[in-house]
Amino acid sequence: MDKLLEQFSFGLFFWQALLFIGLLLLLRKFAWKPILGAVNEREEKISESLDLAEKTKQEMQALQTQNENLLKEARAERDSMIKDAKEIASKMVEDAKGKAKEEAEKVMVSAHESINSEKAAAISELKTQVAAFSIEIAERLVRSELSAADKQKALADKLAEDINLN
Amino acid sequence: MNKLWKILLVAVALIPAVSFAKHSTEGEAHKAELTKEEHRKLNTEYVKHHTLDSHDFGLFTNEETGTHIGFPLPVILWDDGLHVFMSSAFHAEEGNEHGVAESKGNYYLIGHHDGKIYSCDEHGTILEDVSEDADGKEVVSEIKPLDLSITKNVFSTLLICLLMFFLFRSVAKSYKTGLAPTGVAKFFEPIILFIRDDIAIPNIGEKAHKKYMVYLLTVFFFIWFLNLAGMTPLGINVTGNIAVTAGLAIFTFLITNFSAKKDYWMHIFWMPGVPVPMKIMLIPIELVGMIVKPFALMIRLYANMLAGHIVLGSLIAVVVYFDSYLAKGAFVGLTFFMNIIELLVAALQAYIFTMLTALYFGSAAAEHAHEEAH
């Protein structure tokens, strides 16, 4: 212990303390503060970036789900639209078909009617014509018959017989 | 790494031109005439001498011619006035066989046994002061002026301080270009972060550690670099000097006590959670502990570094001592191995000093968080 104390050099202690304090102050200003500041800044930046990345990821996910939903909705809408269109189209076709049928029926009916009326007209005309022809034939026949007296008598008899029979 | 080399070059260039000086002639006794006993003693002296501080920066000694290669350093003394001269004035030469330096009418010489400066007369006789102690006995003490010289250790510390300043300033500058480390910062940033994340934060706490970081970082690199400087063949032994470690320990002590919060003082003067008689008994123990902690810091670093130097010096002396080349080779190997261990110890001691300092700061900065453990 005595030897330790004897070896203790005050001059060295003094200079070393002075140099150390000087070094401490200089390094604080020129080294440690900027270094620790830069390191802290970087660490903050890194953690911020990580947070941002996480946030972005979540946003992306949200966006993706949103997109998917939108897509789904759009798809559903499209499907329903297609379905509607199909329905409308088939209805239209049905309608058109029905109308055409109706029309055709109508046409047929009117055709039938006109045919019938034509037919009736033609028949009545034919009847009158036939009647006229028969009258003419009968007239000619009667005239030729009546040209002979017996024939006139026979006819008159026959006619009378017919009337009697009636 | 380019920048680091530049800084090292600057540091080397700062060393003034190497001068040659012829030292005392007493070491000229021929080696061959020495007995084994004397040889052993000489080696012991040699190793011891190399762990001590000195007033000039010796680089190389040729014992056969007594030539020392190195450069002188300024001597600053306070002896009823300021005396400043270069240590080359102590060199023994023709007309000044005892190596007496003269300044403003006072004479000084360096004591051979401890390397300290003593007041003397012009013939080299050390002046003595006779005083009476408390019992009335006469006490004879040699007169020593107050020595504030720039010694080898002060000079080495100055160099290391300059190196550290330029080195860490360049580290700091490298962050200006971008936040990613470049150059030397790539090497030093993990160490700085290690001190912050594994020493400061676990021991002091997330919130309080910031104000202690400057001291912890400086003390770690200061000790580490000086330890490494001690590994160079220049024979620097700064951290193995008790004045240096005492200075560092005192800083830790002062910072601990001046930054201490209420809880720290509570633990010393009124230990919570124990009965009152125990509280009173614990006061002196805690007070002693307050002093012992930095004292242990001082002794640990000093003893470790000094022991490392002595072991390495002894092993090198053994290499010279043996005649057999086989033994020489074996001890060169052992010395190499010890060197690697010392390299580890250099970092380890810096780590331990910083770690324990952080631990003491932690106890000073603790606020209630510690209380919950009781």
C-alpha cells in the first residue's frame, strides 16, 4: 500500500484528468451526439418504415377485399342483368309469338268469313243463275211441249197429279 | 478503412523527430561478467522499469554502448515558481556525470530507483528535509518538487486522445452523407451500439441511460485504446498506472453521487424493508461500499494491466535469459500466446470497467423501479 501511494504521481493524475475531461467534452460535441443522433434517427426511420409497410399492407388488403367485393357485386349485377335481359327477350319472343298467332288467327278467321261470305254469295248467285237457267230451260221445254196439244194435256195431267199427291 | 490509416499516419507524424542521447554510463558493466543472480536482478529491474512512467520517450536502448534512442519530453515543475525545461537536460554527459538539470538556480535529478524528480545540489546530492512527526521523532524525507511534467504516459494519453478525437469525428461525419454507416463507422457502430444496448440500457434503464452515454462511451474507448497502446512495442503502460485508473474511478464516483436520485441515498442512509436497528447498522456498511466500489474499479484495471505487462516483460526476459534455442522458441510461442490473451484482456477490462460503471450509474439513477423488488 505504501509502495502504491509512493508510486502515485500527482502530475500524471492531473494531466490525465485534464485530458480526459477535454476528450469527454470534445467527443460529446463532435462525436457521440451526432453518432447517437444519427443512429436514433435511423432506428426511428426504420421503425416508421416498418409501421408504414404494415399499414400499407393492411390498406392493400382492405383495398383488395373491397375490389373483390366490387367485382362480386358487379358480377352479380351482370348475372341479374343477363337474367333480366333473357327474361325480357323470351317474354318478347313469347309476346311476339302470341301476337303473331293471334294475328294469324284473326287473318284466318277473317279469311274464313270472307270465304264463307264469298261462298254464300257465289252459291246464291249460282242458285239464281241455276234458277234462271232452269226457268229458261223450263220455258223452252214448256214451249216445245205446248206446241203439241196432247203433250200439253199430258203435262197438265202430270202436274195436276203432282199437285194432288202433294 | 482509408481514413483510419490517415489518422494513424498523422498521429505518427506528430511524434517529434527522434533524437539520440547518451545516457548514464553505469549500465556499461559487461553482460558476461554478471552472475546468474545479478542477471536475474537486472532482468527484474528491467521489467519493472518498463512498467513505470518516465520523463522521456525511450524507443530503443543499446545496452552495450549505453545509447538510448528516443526523444525528450518537457519537464514542468512547481518549486516556488514554475520551472520548464526539456528532459534531455537530465542526460548524463561530460561535465554532468550525475545527470543534474539546472533551472533558475535550482538543481534537479531523476531518482534511479523510482524515476521521480528530486531536488538536489549541483553535485547531485539529493536535498533532505528534516521534520518532526507527532511523537517528536525526527523524520528525514527527500525533497520532491511538484512534478507536472508531460511524461511518457501523459504524452501517450495525449496521442490517444487526439487519435480518438479524429477517429470518432470521422465516424460522426460519415453519417452526414447518409444514415447507413460507411468507412470506419462500419467497424465502430456495432461497438457503440453494444455499449448502448447491452451495457447502458439494461443497467441504467431506457429512460435514464441517455445522459450517461457520453461518459460510458468515452471511458470504454479511452481504456480500450490505451490498453491496446500498451500492447505496442513502445512500452506504454498508461492504464497500468494507478494515477490514471484512480482518475477514472474518481470520475465514476463523482458522476454516480452527483447524479444520484432520492432512492440511492435512501438505500445508503435508511435501507427500506429492514428493521430499524438493521437500518442503523447498514449505514456505515453502505458508506464504505460507496467508496469501495470505485476503489475496486481503480485496483482492478490497474492490477490487470500491470500484471499483463509484467508477465509479458518477464516472458520476453526469459526468452533472452535461456541459452537453448529450443527453450527460446518455446517461450517465444508462449509470449505470442500471452500476447493474444492480453489483446483479449485489453478489451475485457475496458468492458468490465464500463459495465460496472453503468451498474453504479444504474443504482444512482434508479427511481422506485428497484423498490418493487423488495
